[in-house]
Amino acid sequence: MAVDPRDAGPQPYHRLLRNDITPRGYVFLGALTVLVGWFVASLVILTIQQSIRTDPKGTVSWFGLLATNLSLIVLIPLTMVVAAKLNRQTPGLLSSVIGTLRWRPLAVFGAAAVLLELVMLGVIQLGGVDVLGDGPDGVASDAAAVIAVTLLTSTFQAAGEEYFFRGYLLQAVGALVRSSLIAVLVTTVLFTMAHGIWPWESPALFLDRFAFGLVAGLLVIRTGGLEASIAAHAANNVITFVYAALTDTVGDSLGATDAPWSLVAVDVVKFAAFGAIALLLARKQGLATRCDLPLASHPALGSGPGKRLV
């Protein structure tokens, strides 16, 4: 069979799960394996949480938030193990095109994302923009614990979602189609649907989730890794839940089924602004966007380059 010349040489991020060692169809099996593993782990975690403490309807305690975050954090090891063991991908290529998470760029993107989140929070407060729920209702009784859980686990929870949607799934679609835009659009729709939001139920909230997924996916392609998307996702979640703890709206934030258009407009501007800033920062740091490493880990040769998973 003739080899397409476009498959020779350094490859972009979304094509890194495609190799000559495993059949392309394994990406479907891999995605199913991750989902089943996540379902089982979530069932165990949330069952333990419910057996210990059940939150009143419409509310989320620090313990409920912790269980939710832990159930999503498991996606990190699940995606890595499936990619390395089932798809024989060189370890670390879910993180970036250089085979490991690039920590300095992650910190730079994170600082920019947090600063932008704080600026936009100021805009929301000073501009009288409607927020989720019925508005601030004082400080939550367990605010300190909610903030502690948020600071300790929400970054990893966000990373879990990114490793699955912008990591494994983006590369899985990219193993089947060459277009990075199609890969981004497909995973963005899946990401939005996974949040239980449908356009005919809440077009505003659907657009909000879709806009984030679209910007995050494009950043992964243009920066060659998950660092920018993790930073944006983590900053959004951390600022959101710290604010929610201080206004007793944690349940509204976590279980949102609709959103005011004014808040969505601010969010969309924020996502777009971060996208532009992240691209400038990536260019300034000279981040690689194509992979020079072997895409497959040969059993006889060990793990090869990029041995670290993150």
C-alpha cells in the first residue's frame, strides 16, 4: 500500500494517535475503554460519597464537590494508560508534541488565564451582569472547605476533561480524518453534549460550552499541546467556584441548566481574548506544534522517547 507523503515527517498534535503498530479502529475501542473505566470509577466514588453524605437537592457541599472532581480526575490516568497500552502510542504524546507536559508554558498560560478571569469577574460585578442562580446569598456555610477543595483539586479536574476531550478524543478523530478543523468541531460537539446541554433546551448555555470547547481545541492544535486549554479550563473553574463559595451559589454553578445571555456574551469574549493572548504567548515562547518523536512504542524496544506520561 502506498504511503501518503503527508504522513511522513513531523506530525501535528491531532494526528499523534495514528501509527503503523495498531489498527485505526482501535481508537473507537480506546474511547469506549476510557468511558467504561470512567463510568465504573465514578460510580464507585459517587456511591461512597452518597453513602457518607447526601447533599440536599439543589445544593452541593464541599464533600460533593470533592467527589465530583475526583470522578473526573480519573480521566487523566485512564487516557494515558489506554493510549500507551492499547494504542501503543509513545508515552507523553497526549500531553504535547514533545512527549511531555511543558510546565513553564503551562504556568505562563495559567497566569494569563487567571488574570483575565479576574478582569472579567470585575466586569460582571461592575456592569451588573446577571449570574447563574438567583444571585448572591451570602457566604456558604462551608465556604472555606469549598475553596480548599477548589484550590486543591479543580485544576486536576479540568485537566482530566482536557486529557479526554482535547487529548484522546481529538487524537482519535484525527487518526481517522486529516482535517484539524473537523477534529476540533467533532470533539467540541461531544464536549458540549457531555455537559448535558442541548441547543433547544438552553441555546445560551450551549453556546457558552461550545465556544469554550472550540477555542480550547483550536489552541491545542496551534500550540501543540494541552497546556493552554488546561490553563483556561482550570482558571475558569477555580475562579467560578471560589466566587460561588463566597456567594453561596455552588449548587447553581455545578448544576447549571441555563445561563443569561449577558453572562454568555462576557464568557465568549473572555474565551476569544484568551485564545488570542495564548497564541501570542505561544509564539513568543517558540512552542513546537509538530512531533519529531516516533508515534508508536514498539514492544521490543520499550517505551522509547517521551517516557514520562505527562
